[in-house]
Amino acid sequence: MNFSKESNKKKQKSLDSKKNKASKTVSTSFVKILAFAFLLFIIVGVCAGIGFVKSIIDAAPAISVDDIVPEGYASFVYDQNGNEIAKLYGTDANRIPKELDEIPKYLQDSFIVIEDERFWQHNGIDLKGIFRAIFTNLKEKRLSEGASTITQQLIKNNVLTNAETFERKIQEQYLAMEIEKKSSKEQILENYLNTVALGRGTNGVQSAANKYFNKDVSELTIAESAVLAAITQRPTYYDPVINPENNKVRQSIILQKLLDYENITQAEYDAATKEDVYNNIQIVKNNMPSSSTQSYYVDEVYKRVKEDLMIQKGITEAQAENQIYRGGLSIYINQDLEMQKILDEAYTNEDNFPKKNEDYGIRLHYSLSVKKAEGTKHYYKEKEFETDQELDAFIEQYKKDMIGPNDEVVGENKTLIPQPQSAMVIMDQYSGEVKAMVGGRGKKEGNLILNRATDSPRQPGSTFKVLAAYLPAIDTAGYTLATVLDDVPTKFPGQNKIWPKNYYKQFKGLSTVREGIVHSMNIITVKTLHDIGPQTGYDYLIKLGFTTLADREENNGQIYSDKVLPLALGGITHGVTVLELTAAYAAIANNGEYIEPTFYTKVLNHDNKIILEKQPARRQVMKETTAFLLTDALVDAVVRGTGRKVNFKTQPIAGKTGTTSDDKDILFAGYTPYYTAVVWQGFDYAKTLDSYAGYHKTMWRYVMERVHKDLPRKEFTRPSGIVTETICTESGLKAVEGLCDLDPRKGTVRTEYFAKGTVPKEECTTHYKVTMCKVSGLPASEYCPEEDKVDQVFIQRDPAVVIWDPNNPPDIADLGYEMKPTMIGEICHIHGPVIEPPINPLPQDLIDDGNEGNTPPDNTDPQPFNPLEPNDPVSVNEPENDDDEEDD
């Protein structure tokens, strides 16, 4: 570099030039602006971040020392007679509290070295651990390591939920620091060791010591203590009973850390590593009593008590769970054990379900864990099979494909779920109490699993016809059971084809609402909903307690709503649950009053004070007269309609079948004067039932006949607002003597029930009488002899409602009782005065072939008229057997 004076002068001159000065000024200003903007961005971002974090912290629940102290009492469940039927321990079973000085120091240290090495130094959160976890996770490109302290875990287990969210983590860290200000490290550690989940329904080191080693915690060895501490984080994977190899790896790490931190001596370490601890566990395992699985009913009780505790007591989900599993609650439920026993027996009797080679199947849930050279791989498969042999062959081949020659199987689980599945609910319609429930067939493989009665909405099919169409039409739109609609080919607004079709493959013609219910007539039902409007039907369903209906939902740019005509046939967006359908039919059975279904009556705390008392919501959702009219029609549906197969005849039964158009769901909803019950059958994964064979109706009868075995016969109550009238079933109006009773179909006159004020005042206008000539088959003329005359009754319909296809004329059952269009305006041409030949006949070439005048051609001789007599049989294409179903 040149350091001469001349060189320095040149440099100075260059620096002093105006151009460079201006350039330098602009450059410096830009850098300052950029730096200021960046600083401002950081400040704004930090402020926004602080505000965001503060809002999360503000939303955190208040916390005290009592919140982290486990209460230590199991909860008990009692049936309607006060008998103890269940002990709720779930995720916090058999917890036995111990004070810290009763727990060996090396057991305390075992948990600390593996879960929170700096427990005694930090203030609730471990910043060093957090940065280490971040670095490790970035390095391995996965969330392989966490940084929760023992204090945070205690907060998560006792106060918050296990939700893996950013907001929950911030609240957890904040509350951890708060609780460290209010309690000592020893208190925190003691509560943690009495709370920590250690698998197999154990919480706390004392219950775990009992479960795995059959000894008091104070008697545990160092090796045994390390085994228990190894279970944390992943209790199933590190289960020392079924996965001792996995547990051994983590136990070894703990023992090494105990030695490194000088918590144990070298001699103690050597003894611990040589101890045959896992063999001792296997011996204890063989003497373990098998754990029981709680019923679907108790599962539902747990969920509802938890929800009510959260809502009424204003506590979090974790706090509600803690009360149930640790609070020593006494929960009194509505279950009738005898009724439940009948239901359980029905669902374990395979005769009540399809057999092999029909709709039989098995749904396999199969998991496999294989230890390979590169690490442990986990595989999972779901598949359905028709036979056990197919299933076994699949598993054998699957294992061959997944397990290499040097691989080792470290875990395998096979869960079998029979198909089709089913669910049933029995409810007392007068109290709202659910008396018995089953959420599926086959062995129940755990607690809080899928309950098909409450958790799995399915299409209700024709059971919705009564609820969505006929109920609101009778209740508010002036309909009666005698209201007549025409079951003929129909196109509704917005439809470009004839819809819907009927399961009986033809059309019945003029039909009453009663017949629409009895025979599950699709067109009559849709016409009813079209008349009252889908909004009205939808509103009534909401009042009946359905919570899964779609008002207006957008999905992938498409709008979905249940306020449409298919609602009448049960074609809805999300389906409904068996429980809600039971409650809706129970409202009809209960004279129109809806009562919220309930599973428990009261909950007492450990001091026997009532903390929850269930008072179900009640509301009148229809007139008492409407409920009776629907009940009477539904009784008819069981006696002579689609529900005949459920009729056990010792009690009056009202009910409605339901089958979806694709045969994926079949149901029966029915009630007696005592109880309401709904049964559903179908596959877990929407699949057509190729041969339903009425198994759902068989199940309903099987259960309800036994439930009512010792109950005296009771009749449905007829309210004072019900009157009767003799009506014509072809018009729905008053029957006319000498007219309606002479209909060829043995008469169309019946006595019908009406709500006061709805009795028709007009007489039938559908029937009319015509004097016919038996010789010509046409209306008689004044010239027909009296002996050839006969009175015949016809019906007349509005021709505008029928869609005629000349190439494919509709098969309408009552068309034969109308006067043929070709006969209208005609009279007998056989009888009459003789017409003499004209005086001046036309020329011979203008005379036709001799068929002029009153004599028909030889090949068109009139057929004698044979009017139908009242006792002549008439085919209306009724279902031929009990298994016929509606096809919506």
C-alpha cells in the first residue's frame, strides 16, 4: 500500500469532492432509515408477541396449592336401586398417597434424573433444557425431545389438558412458575410422585409398586425404582410386563445417571444392573387379577358427569377428570341392571345377527411393531373379512411381508370387531331416564371406545317420516290422519325426474295420512313436507332434540342444508344418533312432552354433599292430541304395516321402521305404554347390507318382549281432546251412505280419530254413482231395460297431479276404480229405437261395408259388463311377508 504524502493528498481531495460527499450522505441516510425500520419492526413484533402471550396467560385458570394435591379417592357408581356397580379409576386408578419421607430417596432421584435433572435449581421452567430440546429437535428434524419439568408435568396432569397446543404450553409454563412461588420443591415432588401415570391403571408410585412388584413403595430396590421411573412418557411402550426389552433400555440409562450424579454408589449400581427384576414382574403378573372393562353405559355416565362439572362448576376438563377419578365421588345413575342384562344377553346371542355367507364379516384392527437394524418400525392395518380363515391368512402373510430374517417382533395387537354392528337404547319416556344401552356388538376392548348409540350419527331413514313431515303437518298445518294425498308419479319443484320411488314398486293412488304412515309411503310423505315447507319440518326436529342437523353449511364451495325435501325421508347431511332418535320418539309416547335423556340423578362428593343434581330439560313440543293420533297410526304400522315383525302382542306397540335407500342403515323406533327403544344396525364403514332379513326388528322384539314379561298390559291413554267421525278414506271427508260404502273394494268407510275442531264438515266428493248397462258396459240410456241396469260407484281424482307416460303408463292401484276416459260422455248404444232405412238410399257405390248404424262390426262385439261386487278380491300389491321394507 502507498503511504507517500502525494498519495495522501490525492485521497483527501477525492474525499472532499462534492460528488462523493453527496453520495456518502445519501448512503448514510439509507442505512439509518433501514436500521430504524428494522428496529421498529422488531419492537412492534416483540410488543405484539408480548401482547399475544399476555392474552394467553390472562386466560389461564387461577391456581392454588390445593389444585396440585391429588385428593386420592376412587369414585363409585350406584344403580337405580343403590347397588354399587362400578369403581371409576380409568387413568387414575387405585392411587394410594404417600408422604415424601415414605418414598426411598433413590426412587425420588430416579424420576428426577430421567425427567428433570435441574429440578432443585430451576423456578418451574428449565431454560437450559428448553434450548437443548430445540437444538436436538432441529438436528434430528423431528420432535424427539421435550423440556417439561416435573412442575410442568404436575400442572398438566392436575390442572390443564394434554392438548398439544402452543397456548396450553405457555399457560403450563406460567402456572409452573406461579406454583413454585406458593409451594416448596418437596411438596411439588411429593404430589408428582403421587400423581404420575405409570401404566396399567396406576397413578402414583405406591399403586405402581403394588401392581408390578406386589410390595410397598418403601420396600422397592434401586433396580425396581428405576423400572418404575422408566415407564413415564410412554407407559405402553415402556410397559415392563409386555415390553420388558424397551423398559430395560431406559432403566439402564436411569441407573447410569444415578451413578454419574452420585445418587448411588458403584456397589449399588453393580447390584442393580445384575438384579433379575423383570423375572419378578412376570411372576407377579401371573397372579394379577384381570382388570374389568366398564360398560357403554358407565362410559356415557363418565362423559356426562365430566361435562356437567365443567359447565356448572366452571372448571377445566383436567380438573373435572381429577374430581371423577380422584375425588371420591358417589354417582347415582338411572341404569336398570335387569334390563341391561337382557340387552347384553341379546347382543351376545349370535342368532340375533346375520350368519356367515350372508352379511357376516369381521373388521380387523391390527398393529405390529418390528425391531429392525435401523430402528423400530410400527405398522397398522384395518381390513374386513368374511371368514376367520381369511383373517388368519391375511395376518400370517402380512407378518411375512413386514418381518425380515433378522428382525424382532416387539409388539403386536389384534382387535376384532364383528360386522355388521348394532346399537340400542331403552328409555323411560315419562322420566327421560335411559334404562339400558349397548353401543356395539362383540367384546368391548376398552373404556371410552366408540359408542355407536351416542357417538356415531347415522342416516335415520323412514323413522324420520313421522318426525319431519307428519308430526308438524298434524300439529300445525291442519292435517289429520284422514287427509288424503295421491300416491302417483310426481315431479317436485327443482326435480327433473319422477321422485321419490316406493319400495312396493307401484303407486297406491288416493291414500290417507294414516296409510302413508302404516305403509311407509314415500310420495305421500314428501308431498306432506312440501305442503308444510321443509323449514317447518326442520324447526320441529330441532325442538325434538336433534343436534346434528345442518342449517346451512359450506364445504369445498358447496352449500349443504337439511331444509330440503329429502329431509322427509331421513336423507340428511350428518345423520342422527340412536340416543337422540330414542328421545324424539319418547316425546310422542309421553303425550307430546320432550324430556332430555339422562343417565344419572345426582353426584355426591367425598363428604356426601350433593355437587350435581340432574334435572332434565322438559318442553311440550306437540299437542297432546297430535301425539295420540301419531301413536294410533304407529300402532297400526306394527299390527298391519311394515313393523309387523316386532309385535309380541302382550302390550300395545307403536313404531316405525327405517331403511335408507342404499340399505346401509336399518332401524326400528318404537314404544309401549312403558318404554321407548330404538335399535340400529349397519356396518361401521358405510357398506350396503345385502341381506338385512329384518334382524333389527328381531332384536327389538327379542329385547322388549323380555323387558315387558312381568308387566301388566297397559293401553295408550286417549286424551279428552280426541273425537271420532266416520269418513271416506278416498276423500278424507264424511262418508256418504249408499255411496262410499258401495266402493267395490269392500267399502272405503272407517271410523277415524280427530282432534276436536278438525273433524271434516263436508261430505265425500270423490265417489259418485252411475247407472250402467250390463250389456254395453257404458252408462245406461233411457232405452236400457231395467233388468240390464246396475248401479256402479266410481272415484274421480284430479288428473293434473298424475304424470302420464304414454309409452310406460304408471301402475296405479286404484285406476281401475275410475271411469275410463273413453266412457266419459258416452251412453249405451246397444239399446234404443230401431232406425228405418232412408226412403232415398244413396247410390250403391257410396254405401260402406255394412257396419253403418248401431250394429258393430263382427270383430267388435261388446263384452258384457261385469261390475265388481263388494266381496270380489282386489290386488293392491301389499307386501307379501314381514321382511318387506321401505326403500326411501
